[in-house]
Amino acid sequence: MPPASGRAAVSVLARAALWVVLTVALFLFLPRLPAPGPVEVNAFLGFAFGLLPVLLIAWTLVRGLLPAALLGTLVVGGLVVSSLLSRQGLFLMAVPFKVILAAGGGVLLGRQVAEAWWLAAVAAVAIVADTWSVFAGPTKVVVEKAPLLLDYLLIHFPMLGSSGSGMGLGISDVVFLSLFTAGSARAGLRPVAGFVAMGVSLLVTVSVALAWKPAIPALPLLALAFLAVNLGPLVGRARSAHGRRRDPG
């Protein structure tokens, strides 16, 4: 599909700006609400409510068909603003700009997808790599030896009834969410259903993390949700390709 025209691009940017304002307002408001239950419940509700505007920002950029140059500008701007706000300790206010950075980067990557099986391969590798990273690799090292870096690498969600941060979501998770959705649209898969399933997978992951206590990676379940929704089209494409190879005439 062609990039959005000038007027359409302005409309996309206006919607994204609206979601940015909504995100900041919501993230500042949620801690002021009374805590309805134990810490785990308050953390989950803060994440669930906060996830909605985060997904709206990502969806706006994924489906907005902005020109690559403009997306690149948003990515750089998101990086600069989120870094400055995080450095000042304004982690909740940095959230929408981290999402713009991650979603814009994911869209640019997703637009490079030429075949549906590329996405399946990326999902399979992501499941293994992220699991290893969190439990034995670079992510584990950062958590144990350089935890201050997490202020820049995580999207911090509020907690109901508390001024402290609640659950965290990796910027890379939003990158892959956007990559899979943009790539699905380009490859003729199921972008809407996949986006919804991946959003739900984040809620499931947070629920498991709160119940189990140790930090667990979100990307494996997100990638599995993408594969599950698109299993039919992916298998169909594979069978068609196999049939063409067997009968080239």
C-alpha cells in the first residue's frame, strides 16, 4: 500500500499526539486511585489500564502508512525525548515516547518483509532468544549488574494507589508487536486478529509473572500468539509453495 498523503499523514500524527496526551494523563491519574486490593491486583490493573493507550499509539503508527522518512524522524525523536525524561526520573511521562520509538522501529522493520515465512522464522528465533536472554543471557546480566539501565529499556506502568512504578514491559516487546503486525499486513496474513491476540498475550504474561514472582519474558508468548492466529495462512502458504516446487508447470 502507498504511503499516506500529506493530509492523511497529518491526521495520523494528530491521532498519535492525542494518544500521547491520553497516556501521560492516564499514567499520572492511575496512582491517585484508591488501591482496590493487594499489591498484585493493583499492579495488574495498572498494567491493564495503561496498556490500552500504549496499544493505541502502536496501532496508529502501524496502520498509519506514514512515509519511512517521517517514521524515522519519529523514532529518533522518541529516543531523544524518552532518554531525557528517563534521565530526569520521569519514567511514566517517558512511556509514550518509548512506545513511539519502539512502534516506529517495528513498523520500519515489518515493511521489509517479503514473504510470510520470514515472520514465522523471526517468531521462532525470538521465542528461543528472549527466553535465553531473560534467564541466562544479557537481560539477566543487566538486571543483576546494571539495573539502572532498565529505566531506559523498560516501559514502566503505574500501580493503582501507589506513586511507585508497577510492572514493566520491554521496549523490544513493542518493537516485535509492531513488526509482526506491519509484516502481517504486508504479507497478507491477519494483522488485526494478530494484534489483538498479542495484546492479550501481554496481559497473560503479566498475570503469570505476578503469580509466579520471578520476571518472565513477554516476547515468547507474544510470538506464540502471532503464530497461533496466523497458523492457517502460514500452513496454506507453505503447502502452496511446496506444490509449486513439485509441479513447476
